[in-house]
Amino acid sequence: MIIYGAEIICASCVNLPSSKDTYEWLGAAVARKFPNQPVNIRLVDIFNPPEEEEIKNFAQRVVEEDMFYPVITLEGQVVGEGNPRLKTIYTELEKYGYKAVESF
């Protein structure tokens, strides 16, 4: 899972958590929902992406298309944008074989 964002909050996302806050929150939430099932979550700065071609190209797309960031991708598909919904992300993870632990 890759979270594309920036240190500054997007202009359309005022009052929403920062990309880093979303990264930390999402990591904790996924670890609770899918314990003992490691999920690799990576935070990418859209204004200073790594040299990996696919990641660099998508980061550029986020900027050029004025997407609401953070933009969350899983296996190359966008699963959240701006203020991501956990339910949507959980559903996508389950498609890849992750088994949720139900909370009471």
C-alpha cells in the first residue's frame, strides 16, 4: 500500500489530517484489524518522489490532476483520496486474502 502525499495539506483538504498523520493512523488501524498479517505501507512525498519510475509517475499524476491527497493505492489501484474510508481499505485488503479480526 502506498500513501502519496506531502508535508503541506492540500488546499482542498483543509481541516483534514496531514498525509503523515494519515500514514500513522492507517498503519495502526490496519495492524489492529489484521493482526499478525503484515501490510507494507509506504509514504511517498509527491513533490520529492523516489526514482522508481512507476511511483514517480503516479506522484506526478497526483500533482498534475489536482487529486486530493493523501492518495492511497493498493496494488496500483486508488482505494482512498483526501479523507480515506477505513471500510473501503479493509474491503480491498480482504480481496488480497487478509482476514479481519472482528472487534466486540
